[in-house]
Amino acid sequence: MLPNFLLPEQDVRQNGIGPAIELIDSVGGVFTVTLGIHRILEQQSLDLSINGSADGETWPDKPLVAFPQKFYCGVYTLLLDLSDRPDIRYIRAQWKVNRWGRGEPTPLFGLYVFVEPLKANVLQAAV
């Protein structure tokens, strides 16, 4: 059910995969995905992508969309257009973290990922 958190606010220290969210009545829709990063260490990076599945069990390696690599706190949004992918019934977030340099070798990101259907009037205005 949407809108929903693909990843509730939490601290992330290692690579991971979020829970699958069923699209239910939003199959084939257009969505905004929001990544919020509110805590970060220096000399680290975050790669976050959104994957899709038809059955919630099989997840292809290729993501539906991906944020550009992130190094700083901020709120970032991207568009997830599934209008040409009516087979996708589930989505989930997947992330990879990396840290380099001196100090603590374990990465630390405080973040959340939120997804919601794009409002029809916003989509019409963009066209």
C-alpha cells in the first residue's frame, strides 16, 4: 500500500536490502522515491537503487532506477515510472555502502527511503 517507507529511518552500517512493498492498486503507476540522508561520516559513499519483482520472490540484478552515488546529507528525489512495466507488483530498496581513509572503517549513514504515487496533476504539468 502506498505511500510507504521502503526503508524506515535508521542507521545503516553495511550493505542491505529493504522489505518488499506490494504495489496493490498502483501497478503500472508513476512514483516519486525520496532518499533522506541526515547522518553521515566523511570519506564514505552510498549507492541506493530500487528493484522490482513480479512475484516478490525473484528479483532481477538490474535495478529499475538508481540514485547517483551520494556522499553528503540531503533530501534527494527521483522518478520511478512503471507505466511500461505492468508486470512489476513489488518494489524494494537495495543499498551498498563504502568507506575509505583513516579512522573508523565501518560506514555510517542515517537515512530513510519513501515512495509515493505521483499526483496526476503534477504529471500533467510536467508534460
